[in-house]
Amino acid sequence: MTDQPISSDLPVATAGDYVQLLKPRIMMLVVFTAAAGLVAAQGMSGVTIHPLMGAIAILAVALGSGAAGAINMWYDADIDAVMSRTSTRPIPSGAVPKEEALAMGLIMSAASVLLMWLASNTLAAALLAFSIVYYGVIYTMWLKRATPQNIVIGGGAGAFPPVIGWAAVTGNTPLDAWLLFAIIFMWTPPHFWALSLLAHKEYEKAGVPMLPVTHGARATRRQVLAYTLVLAPLGLAPVLTGLGGTIYALTAGLLGLVFLALSGRVAFSTAGERDALPRDNRAAAKLFAFSILYLFLIFAALMLEHATGWHWPVSEVTR
């Protein structure tokens, strides 16, 4: 009698599957905006954080973001299995058991908050904990399936990183920190709705009440423009408080105009309709891609100014 290898049709989880559970693309943006808040806080307050402690604080934010992503994938496995663009994710594909994803998310949540507390202070740790709960519970388990305003209210979860980075340095959260929060908060709806115009059939199939599903493509396109009309001037608000200097003002001003132009094009198009013109759907896809570039570049400009000392207030330059 010989031993026969046990065969299985189930996929074997790889390291890449576990990385995918953490939603690495979202994590990159979260980490970047948190780092921008941390750098800007030092430039504005004169308080510095030890480089090692700063690196650990940013690592804690990354772990927290990944933890929230894993919890999201655990809870949304039924939705992901229905939607074609998410059906190959680790849980619906069978590569990672649901209970492993949940355990991973909970352990990483605790580790991230503990690391933040050890590296910085209680306020930063509490804000990180709240942001994880906001995304993993309030948005994922409640808002996403309950209201077409899910992405608007839930957008607060992704807006916390620069506030957390600021708190890690100073132990407080002044107006400037909350301005960065507000920019990301108002950026989220036009960013995500541009994508949902293209994926509305998928959301409808999964029973997720995204705005294009509940109110139609036309109303969604109008909302995209409405939020962009608020976002573009809001992006310049840091210039008024002195947080953003000349480099930031030029960057945010120019990119805001481009954002408005792209949103206007989408608003007066047929994007998301059953008989939408291909060029109109491409306009929505272009807006989605540009929105990521917009957020990255304005926060990069802010970080550049405060990291290099090239922070020249507009009022001084124009004297």
C-alpha cells in the first residue's frame, strides 16, 4: 500500500493573496496623506518627531489601513463574489478562508493602534482606532448597503490619515489638520462616483445602493460636478491659513481648474447611461484617473514645501 498525495481543487493562498487583502492601492494613498500631515505639522508647529518614531507612526497607519481593508473584504465577500471585477479577490476565489481574513484584520488593528500609541501619543492612537472602526464597521457593515450616500458619509474614514499624522507630531488637531481632512472628504464623492458611473451594473447586480443605481446616471453626474465646485476652492483654503505656500497655491489652483473642466465634461455627457457614447464613458474614466493624480500632487506639493523649507506664503511673494 502506497501513500497517495491528497489533491484539491481549491486554490492555494500565496503571499500576494494576503497582500491583496490589505487593499495595497488604497493603503499607498492613506500612507502618503498621513506622511504629508506629519511633515506639514512639523513645518507649521516647530515641533519635531524623532525620525524613527515618525516612521513607526506611518507604519502604524499602514497597518491600520490594511487591517480595515481585510475586515472590509471579510464582510463584503458575498458582494465581491457577485461582481466580476472583484470575484477573483482572495476570499471569493477560495484562496483565503473568511475567518483567516477576519483574524488578520483584528490582529493588525490591535497592533497598529498599540504601535501608534508607543511611537507618539494617545490622541493619534485613538484617531487611528476610530478610523479603522469607521471604515471596517460604520461604512462596510452599515452605510455601504443602507444608503446611496454611503460613499459621502463613509468618506470620512479615508480623510483621517493627515489628521492622524498631524496628531502624532503635536498631540493636537488644529484647523489646518481638519482642512486636509475636508479636502479628502470632499474629494471622495467625485472620485468614486466617476468610477461607479462605469460599474453601476455591477453594483446593481450585487444589490449595493450606489447613487447611479438608486438615482440614475444623470443625477450622479450632476453630483460629481456639484462636489467638484466645492472641492476646487476648498483645495486652496490652506493658502489662506498659511499652511500652503506659493508652490501649493499654484499646484492646487491649476489642478482644481482641470478637475472642474473634467467634471463639467462628465456632467454634460451621457456617461453611465445604457446608450452612453464611448467617448463619454472614457471621460468618466479619465476623471477617475485624474482625481487620484490631483490628490497625490496637492499633498506632494504640501509635503515638498514643509520638508525642504520652500514654504513661501503667497502674501509675502505678492508684496
